Amino acid sequence: MTDKTYISQDSNIVNAEHVISTLLSNDRIVNFYPTGIDGLDELLGGGLTDRMYVLGGVAATGKTTLALQIAVETARNGNPVLFVSLEQSPNDLLSKILSRETKISGNKLSFSCTATDIKYNKLDLSELTELRDYVLDNYSDVIKNINFYESSERISVEDLRDAILELQEITDKTPLLVVDYLQLIASMYQKHDDKANVDEAVQQLKNIAKNLHVPVVVISSLNRNSYAKKINMSSFKESGLIEYSADVLMGLEPYKSQEYSNSENEIQMTLTILKDKDAPWGTSVKLMFNPEYNTFTELS
């Protein structure tokens, strides 16, 4: 290959010779962040990487819970997380995280409790002490990697980009960005209509994934007229640019509209890959959702 440079460094033109030398370099590393759900990681080719993943579902199907679970797994593997929620406070989210931990901790804790128990201080002194000691001894390395974005003012995607850059500088690592949820972020824009707002937010979140090489998980609501139907690409609220720009589009829904499926009030769910720019579409993984303890487990 020639060493001659025909295009100035300030140009927007990208020469294939430069791209292929990087693409085929022995030094190039592609980082995958496992989700903690083996079947989903397999469908995604190893886990999350620098792409935009949009997760949709009707209300109360556990979208935030699943995103939190993925965030915790990312943090458990030593990677920073920036979780952005415009609906729930850090107290709400951490109560869910700790509730799940009491359920899955095995014999390390003598009790399980709900997020409500933690949030509203319904634990007795011995339980509170036990949980605090457990967090300090077994969970501090996870918690220190989880960051929440709080602001008393409007939040724009530009603000999130700045926060990602700040977190990268502090940790010297690439964080996972989780946005809960898209339509609320989009409402911060002053465009002509909801669709224009969503399009603007989608494009800028996609740019974060692409330009900062950050995995971005975005929760999206669905159109009301899609609630009684099986999720498809057109189900996403103000869907236009969502279905085109998302690298991966995922739908979370009860399996065959099944209601509570066992004595613990768990719900069998299906997580379907509706679109993946790098893999086949229509594949799915079956999960069991325990809303009381904010937990998803994979079904064989």
C-alpha cells in the first residue's frame, strides 16, 4: 500500500486504504459487555458493543428491570455504567438493584426483600445491618461502577455526551450508557412535533454510540394501538427513525400473552431480536420475570 496522502486530514472523506489497515490490524480490540443472559449474548454475537440497542415493550413488562440487570452485570465485570432515568430516582433504582441481590445471593443473606421494603425502610434493624454488611463485603466493587445522571434542568443528549466523556476521563474505561426512556429525553427538544423530537434524540444517541464507541441501551415505549398485538418494528412509538437507526431493536413481551405463571407470581417473557444489522432477525430468548424481586432469569 502507498504511503502517499491524497486527502487532507480536515476532509470528511474517509479513504478505504486507511480504514482497511485499521480493520485488519492485529492490535484492534472489540470489547463485548456480557448482559448476564447467556442466550441473549449468543444472539448478539457476544454481548453489547459500540452500537445502539433499543428495547421496547408495553408498560409493566420489566423494561427498566432488565436494563438495570444488564447495567449491574456490566458493572460486575469492571466497566462503568451511566444510567439515565427521567422517571425514577437513584433511590428507586438502587432499591430495585438491592432487592434483586437479596433474591439471588444464595445463602449469603438470610432473607429476601422487595424494593419497597428497602425504599421505605421496612427492614428491621438486623436485616438492615445484614444487608449493609453484605453490600460492603460483596457488592462494593459493583456499586462503585454504577453512576446515575441527575439534573434539575432539562436533559439533552448533548448533556449525556459530555457526561460520557467525563466518565471516560475519570475511569479511563468505556462506559455503558442506558437511557430510560427515549420519549422522555425526546420531549426535551423544541421541535415541531413528537416525531421530530424522537428523530432528533435517536440520531444523537446513535452518534454517541458511533463516535464515542460506547454501547448505548435505550428503552422505548410502544404505540397504544400496538398493546394488543405482537411486537414488531412498527410498534415503537414515533417509530420512523427508531427502526431505521437502531443497530439492534428488541421487543420484550409476555409469552403468548401468558399471565402469572407460577406460585411466585413470575411471568414467562420473550425477548425477541426484531432487527440486528449484523445478525439474523426474529431470534428470541425466553425469560422468567419476577416483578416482586426485580429479577429476570433465563429459561432453558
